[in-house]
Amino acid sequence: SQQGEEDPQALSIQEGENATMNCSYKTSINNLQWYRQNSGRGLVHLILIRSNEREKHSGRLRVTLDTSKKSSSLLITASRAADTASYFCATAYSGGGADGLTFGKGTHLIIQP
Amino acid sequence: DSGVTQTPKHLITATGQRVTLRCSPRSGDLSVYWYQQSLDQGLQFLIQYYNGEERAKGNILERFSAQQFPDLHSELNLSSLELGDSALYFCASSVAGTSHNEQFFGPGTRLTVL
């Protein structure tokens, strides 16, 4: 079963506006990662935030992590048409050992020109 | 381009058949992860190999198996295929043996079972 849940499931905004997506998860984590997927193609890694970090920036991306609420948000500023894609959060369990990422269901973002 | 390659891009086969999906990780990465993406189940972790050894198992069916070869490429074998196995299969690679680092995904293999 999937641990992460993104909110909203779909988001449509005008080009130039900011887009905010949220992710909630259930277990303790080592890190949380955000990925982008364009139309059924491969996933592109966007940003990784570790459990001891609260905020991270990368270009137009800003990610926050609140481990007490088990939630994260991804903010894309000054959106562009090329940002149209599905965005997934993925968590890495902190229990040690090896394991794969647990993905949420994703937010489908549409940027209207 | 992530540096991870997967072949074939598309595969169409019939129920009951067996197929093999191939993945070459990024140069220097020792871990290979396999994921399945379907409309109803979303993205699910199947199995991980690290430097030739199985490291972790996720929601992988008994009909599915994988291996990683000495040159670090990996193959995912799917047998006795069912309609519900139709999905996108991704492999990802990372340098470490855990999910504590970013993973780089290949373009995927789209499997259609008729």
C-alpha cells in the first residue's frame, strides 16, 4: 500500500502563478523526495529533504518538511508551461536496512498558458 | 537523461507468457531498484539489488523474479503473465545500498498483456 498521499490530486493554474502541492505520510522517515513525471515517462528527481531539515530550495522549487505532522509541501514559483506534469512525493523509511521508496499517488499539475 | 537505460521501451505479449526486462544503471551506481506503475496501484517498489545481491523485497509477486549481473545490469523476469500485469516498469539506480540517497529512474518499459 502507498504511504504518501498528495493533495490536491489535480491542480490547474495560470502560467506565472505559484503552485503548491502537499504530501502526507505515515511512518518515520529518513528522507522525503519529490519527483516529476511527464506523461507516463520516466521520473525525474527534483529534491531530497532529510528528516532533520525543515526547508530546502532548488531554483524555483521550495520544499518544506514537518516531521511532527508527517507532512511536506512542494512550492513551484513563477510556473511555466513546461512544469505541466505529475508530481510525486516518495519517502524512505528510517528503520534502517535497505528498502525502496514509497510513493504517493501524485498531483497532476496543469499550467495554462 | 538520467543515465539509466531500459530495454525494451514497449512490450506486447499474451497471457501466460514470460518476458524479460533489462536495466543498465548509471555508471558507478551499485543499487538497482525495480518499480511497477499501474493505474490502480500507482507506483510500487518491487525489489532491490545491490552489487549483485538481493537487498530488499517489496510487493513483488512470486511469478516475478530479478537478478543483477557482475556488470551490474539487472533483469526483471515476469512469468505466467496476467492481464493485470500490464503496467509501466521502471528501474532506478543509486550509488548506495539504501534509499537514503536520490534514485535515478530509467525511461521505463511499457508492458501490455493481451
